[in-house]
Amino acid sequence: MIAMSHIQEDKGRFYINEENQTIAELAFEEEGSLIIITHTHVNPQEQGEGLATELVEHAVHYARENDKKIKPVCSFAEKVLSDEQKYQDVLKG
């Protein structure tokens, strides 16, 4: 797995680059104290390595650091967040 330190941030997205190519991305919108995760994508050759989960966990860390809640509209992010009790504090009900 990629360490969180390799996750980069840009306005409205967290992403992982390898050899100057984006290989995984989580897109989100911020509305006040809410982070809306709209999309996750991992290149086919990197799928199954846990990169999308790492990005969702980074979004959780970001939400906690900034006192925000997460509303996942992306089905992958919704599954990751709803399956784990440890994320319930940031999940928007």
C-alpha cells in the first residue's frame, strides 16, 4: 500500500501519482462543514492494491483535522465508510 505521505492534495481531490501519472484519485466537493465524496478511480493495473481505500482513509483524516463530516455519494466510499465502525464519527447520517 502507498503511505499516506504519498497522497497529494489539490482543490477538490486527493490523488496518488506514480512516475508523474495519476494512478488513483478521490474527487470531492466541500459545502460548509461537509465533504461530499463524489468519485473514486484507480487505474486498472493498480486495482486490488488498496489505493482507493487509502484515499478514503485520507479523506477521513482530512475531515477529522478540519472538523467536517463526510457524505459519500460514491458507492465505493459509501461501502468503505459504512462497513467500519471506526469511521462513524465522520459519517454524515
